[in-house]
Amino acid sequence: MRLVWESTRRAQPRRLPSSSRHHGVSRTMSKGFKSNLQNRAVARALALWRKESGLSLTEVTKRVHWSPAKTSMLQNGLVPITDADVMALALVYEIDDVRREPVFWGAQRTRDPRMFDLVTGGTASCVQWTYSEVEAEANYVRTVALDALPPLVWTPEYSAAIRGVQVEAVSEQGHRFYPDKHREQVVEQLSDGPSLRMDLVLGEAALRRPVGGALVIADQLFQLASFAQLAGVRVFLVPDRVGELAPMASFSVLSFREAQFDDVVHLDCPHGGTWLENQAERRPYVDTFERLMLAALPAAVTTGAIVKAAQHFKDVAR
């Protein structure tokens, strides 16, 4: 394995400093460890590799010479993952260079994403998560969408209408659209016996904009009203009079069950989704959400307003 590692290392730019190299789990159980999104993206890749290989934890242990507990914690993102860990497991799972490289770079980036991006100039492609994938792992989502409805609730016709008016560079940003399997997964999590809760704050403007025409927006709003009835969902409408907060961008705050996973904020931007993980960066969005909740109409009143708006567009279409 030593020869393979040295050969690979010569082909790569200088590695960022690593905190540890030994194979036990004690190094990873540092007090207060928080697993950032990059570490968790690497972990998901490792879990997928083992699933594809068909190897048990015991079989992996025999080949890498570390404990089953370490393999389990690595693939669940509960501990820091090093590039050496990635290399060792890639050899065990017989992963080719094309699939290994983004995970290898991701393990380097997880230690200090900003420094890594600065050093590499953004040239190293790292394994990542999409918004819908992260949302499927959350247990509580707080979403603010003051000017337009969030992609999770879009009907196919509403989605097509939005795609039709966007410039091509924006339409190519996949973060704005949900794969069907992820939408179904999230809706299932929000349904009976919900394992996910969602509070959605909308602006009144989102109920008045006839995206795609009267029939399209009417069907969209009726679907939104149905979505609001899911066991894990609450939808709140912010009146127009709360105008000082209207220019705020759409965003979501996602929380997780695991103590090792801090809250994250996702901003929906034309150039792509942006993640904020630092507490100082997250705080303005959490505070804004709480301020909007104080000004919002109750959930029951909101649902009535959505249905009323939907019926208005239905009547106009007729």
C-alpha cells in the first residue's frame, strides 16, 4: 500500500497538513467535533463504495487493519476523514481513479474549505451534496421564500414556466430543481409519523404572481394548500406590510438530529446554491426567520388565503 500511496501523492499538488495518520478511533473522538458538509459528502461516498462492494464491516476490517467501529464512523460522517482513509478504502473497494479523486480532494478540503479553495484556486473537483440530498438528511427545515414558491412544492407546469423565462446560465443550475426521487422522499418524511418537520414562510407576492398563466398558478396554489396539510408541515404567510424584509433572498436553515452536525444555511442564488456553516454567518438568517415568524399570519389563516388565491385564478381562467 505504501508504494501505491507514494505514487498517487507524486501526481497530486502538495497536500494540506493532516491532523493524524494512525488507524485507531481515539484520534477522531475529540470533544466537540462537528462534521461539516464536506466531511459528510466524503462519508456518503465511502458508504456508497462499501454498499457497491458487498463487503461487510468485518471483511473491510481485515483488509485495512483498523476497527469496524472506525469504518462505521467514517461512512456516517461522525469523525474527521483524512485523505489517507480515502486512499485505503478506495484500494479495498477497488475504486478507479476517476471516482476516487473527488473524494480524495474532498477529504483534504474538509479540514479547512476556505483555505483549500484559496490554495487550489477552485481547480480541484470535490465530491459535494445537492440541496435536496442535504434536506433529505435533516429533521427540521426553516424556509423563507418571500417572492416565489420554493422548488419542493413546484408542479411540473410551474417548473416548466420558470425554466422557460430564465436565462440559460440560470436554468443550468440544478440546485433549483428537485429530482423526483428526492421530492418523493422528502414528502414521505413530512407525511404521517413525520421524521422531518418544515416551517415555510411565504410572502403575499408569491400568491399573486401568475407564473405560467392563471390555470398553472391555480393548480400550483391548490397543491401548495395540500402540501400545507402534511403532518410535518406548517406554512405561514407574511403580509405585504412587512415590507422592510421583502428584499431578503430566499434561504433555508436546516437542522439535524446528530449532535455532530451543526445547523447549515442554504442561499438560493442565480450562480448556484451557497452553503453557510459558520455560526456568525448563519445567525442573521436564523434571526430573520424568527422575526418573520412573529409578523406572519397563523398557519390556518395562511391555508385559507392560499385556497382563496387559487380559486381566484381558477375563476379568472374560466
